[in-house]
Amino acid sequence: MIRKHALDGNSLTAMSLFREMLALSNYNTTLLDDPFIYASLMKACNRVRAIREGKSVHCHVTRRNLDCNVYVLNSLVYFYLNSAGSMAYAREVFDRMSARTVVTVNCMVSGYVNSGVFDAGLGFFVQVLRGYFGWRVKPNCVTLVILISGCVECGWFLLVGKMIHGYIKQNGIGTRVALGTALINMYSKCGAIDMFSSDITRLMDMTLFLPSKIGLNEFSMFSSGTRLMDMILFLPTIQDFRDFREVKFYSATLRGLIHVAGTILHL
């Protein structure tokens, strides 16, 4: 019931049921040994920013000796980063983990970036690559999207953005929609879309191609807007996209194209 209410977004109900369970069982029941209960409770606390309750759940986790469960610890890291806003607590939980997953890594990188300390997030990413947290933990597309978006926000395109793109190419990481979108957004906002023109045709899942989210209607540089529009209109002639009818353009995409076309006509 607790897990269901937490998943359904009924955070307060989930926390209330947990308190009732504690009162009725006097803390002596194996039902409270289920780690997924605490992972769900941490998500519930995070959703409503219940900081005190979240820390209380953390205490229960420790008392039940569940602070070695990776799912519970991932939820704790996420809670401290997003609700409590405490990088120190999150890093302490992370450092004490005996086993980590890419989800944990993504939580930490996202926490650093969202806290405005992109350099720390980048340093953490480098530590992951060097195997500081075990060679089984590898960054994935989500990790890279977080970093690319972060370097755009803090203006680290030349220093970091191209390096991350190089890492993607070197390691043969498939450029799926989210990652491709982040890369195009980065190059377009920096007025360097031509640098990515050879890669846009290699987006693997074009059935959900979202030019509206890659900055088409946000370009500050006219040349980037026209260049990207040329590339989008050129897509039907590319051999890889034999059925261009499956490519979906959303209303925001079309508004962006119209905006760029209008700019051209008014030159």
C-alpha cells in the first residue's frame, strides 16, 4: 500500500500509512525490512519536500540495517540532492555505498550541475571514467545529456562541450534522440551548428525527432537558424530516412521554422 500510494503521487498518505505501521507493530515486524518501502517513502518525501520526514526515514533505514541496499541508497542520494539541497549529505551517502549503479552516478552529476557547481560535476564524471568508484560503473546517455546541458548553461562549450562530443564518438555511443537533441542544442546556442552537421544525419531514432527542443526557435545567431533549417529540410533526401513521413514535427517546431523563414524574407 505504501509503495502504491507513493507511486500514485499520494505522498502524504504513504507517509501516514508508514507511521501507522510503526505504531501498530511497535517496530517489531519483518514487514519493515522491505527496502522498497523505504525507497518509496524517500520518493514520497522528495515529491513534497518533506525534509524532516525524509531524514527520519533515513534513521529508520539505518536502524533496520538497510543502508547497504543500493535502491534505498540511490533514493537517499536523490532526496538529499533535490529536497534537502545538501551535497555534503548526498556525497557522504555515496561514499559509504559498497555498490553503486549508473543511476547513483547520474544523481550525483545532476546534483552538482543543478547546484551551479558544474566544475565539480565534471570532476566527478572524470573520476567515474578513471574507475574511482569501480570499473563496473559506466556513464550512459543520461549522464552525457546532463553534462552537455550543464556546459551550455555555464558557457563551457569550447572547453568541455566538444570534449564530451569527442568522448561520445570515440566510445561509439549511439546518438539517440535525447543525446542528439542535447548536442544540437549545444552547438546551435553557441552559433556552431555547422560543426555538428555531419552528425545530425546519424540520429538513430528519427521517428521522434524534436527540432523544437533543439533551439530552432531560440537561436540568437541568424546563420545557425538558417543552417539548421536547411539541414532539417534536407532530411527527406537522405538515404537513411527512407520513410520521412514517420518523422514527427510538433507545433513548436513549425513555429520555429516559420520564424526563421520570416527572418530570411525580411533581410
